[in-house]
Amino acid sequence: MPELAAGLHLRVATPEDLGALEALDRRVWDDQSSPTGSVSGAAFGAGRAFEDTWVAVRVGRVLGFVTIGRRTQLASNRHVAVVRVLAVAPECRGEGLGLALLQRAKEEARRRGYRKLSLTVLGSNGPALRLYQRVGFVIEGRLRGEFELGGRLVDDVLLGCALDP
């Protein structure tokens, strides 16, 4: 696991974090970086457990989070987990926080018995795409022009990472 910046630590999210998670979510995503403009609904509620989310905290302030879950509920797909959301406060980018959160997600998915971790990212989000590839994700597909954001068509890029036992 990469070393975190001074004063940062990772922990499992709790219901008390909900307000901070939603506030960070609103600050990070907009209509140019997310097809929905916000991803909180995908991360929390609809049966999603806080145990599936890890937060990065400095002096009691949530500065990032990652949430994983099942890709589908199909028995034939039970070996695949998905990164539902990764968010890092803009002022903390470049500190290794996203890298640490992704490594934690991979470790937890492996611990839970998943053999693959997948995710999608907008093709226009070069920094995120490079980060995912840095931790072992490879491009498995591309849905060309999947979203119209800011008047232009943007690809949805599908990535996957094998989780060795």
C-alpha cells in the first residue's frame, strides 16, 4: 500500500460520514465529469452498505472515498466486483490519496474472494484513466459517444483488473 500524505488515514465509512460523503461528492462531480452530475445515489442507498466504502480522513475531515460492490447479482458473475465510485477532494489530488484508496479497494475485493475488479471512466478524464492503469487496470472496451456532456460526445471506457489470490 502506498504511503499516505502526513495526517491522512483510511477507514471504513460509517453512517455518520454520510453528510461529508455527499458534500464531497457534490464538490467533485459536475456535468462535465459525471453523466449524472453527482454519484451519491450510486454510492449510498439502494441497499449499498457503508462497509463497502472506505474514506480517507485528515483531522476528522473526509477528503476522499472509494466504494465497491457486486458487478451484477448473477451467480455466473459472482467473481467480479466493481468500483462504484472513487472521489478525491480537488485540493488533495496528487498526494497519492486516489492511489491508496484504489489499492485498498483491490485488497478488500481480493479478501472477499473476487477474482476481478472492474470500473468505467469517462474517456475525457485522462488523469483518472492514467491512475487506474497505474494500479493495474487495463482497458477492456470503449462505448464510443456514450454520453453527451457540455455539448460534446464522450466515450465510456471499461477497465478491468485481475485480482491474483
